[in-house]
Amino acid sequence: MSEAIEFNSNYSDESTDKGFQFEFTCGRCGNGTKTRFRPWAVGGVSSALDAASSLFGGVFNSAAEVGEQVRSAAWEKAHDAAFQQAVEEVRPAFVQCPHCSTWVCRKACWNDKRGLCKECAPDLGVEMSAAQASRSVEEVWAHAKMAEEDKKLAEGNWRETIVASCPKCGAPQASNAKSCANCGTALKRGEKCAKCGAKLTPKAKFCPDCGEKV
């Protein structure tokens, strides 16, 4: 062949002594494109000589040997021509990415807008949709693992101060409780003064505006 073989790493040769056929695959998705089978007429003649040799022994030995030699030389020549035809046949279905040099199929793995394969330049809409779906799955699993008490907290009062241990007896609190399960000390109180409505600081004992005891 006068031209170099361009598909040297992503094709398989399925040719036999009866004819020629090749399968080319995309370097990204792996989808294949198989060329039409091209019969080789000389293959039938050589097979007949081989059969005659096996049936009649030495009478046809020399003829079979000549046939095998002819088949080898002719087959190689025909094979090269068939391969070149196969390359031209599948060329419209494949394109080589100028960035990564991978041969990919135009149908599924080529980004026309970018002029690159989708490995180097993914479709942004597809990536965004996939990212959203992945995020949704993460949220579903995270929500499913939450305890009921945590779910209640996340739904509306996540800003509320959670007391981890009782300020009086020091007992650790297993949940977002309103009072200590060990000594009964109140753990929750209003955020505003009951008398004047002023906002209270977390540790205030008296209202900063009216002096009312909290």
C-alpha cells in the first residue's frame, strides 16, 4: 500500500482464506463498525487442490504445493487491497481528535461544536444533567441515613442552638432535647425576653433592655 495504515490500534482482522473482512472500533466508547465481507475467488481453487491432495496422496502433492504458494502471494496482495478499501469505507464514520489523537466514532463520541472528541470536550448539557442526577442521588442517600430527630432539625430549626451537655450536671445529651434527661434542667429557652420582647444572648441571665430575669 502506498498509504500508511491509520487504524493500526483499533481494528481487528477477521479475514480468512475465503475472503476479507475487518472490524473497526471507537477508541472512546468501543462501538464497532464491520465492513462488508469481500470474497476471494482464488481461495476456493486452493481449497479444492488441498482437498484433492488429501484424498489422492502423492498424485496431487505438487499441485497442492503450487496452489498454496500462489494463494500466499495472491492472498497477501488481495488482503492489502481489501484493507485499503475497508479503511476508505469506514473513514466517514470515524475522526481523529487533534488533542488526544484518539480515533473516535462521529455518531456518539465527537463534539462537532468544539472540533474535539467528547473525552476532551464533553457536551456541557449532558455533564450538567449527570452532575444534577449525581447530586440528587447523594441527597437521597444522605436524607435516608438521617435520624428522625435530625430530619426535624434540618427541616426548620437548624439554626437553633443545640446543647450538647447539661450546664448543671454535665450529662451528655443524646438528642436535641428541651430538658436534661438526667437532672431535668431546662436546656431550651426563648430567644426573646418574655416581658419586653428584646433579643436575648445565649448565656444572658437578665434581659439587656428591661432587666427582667430570664
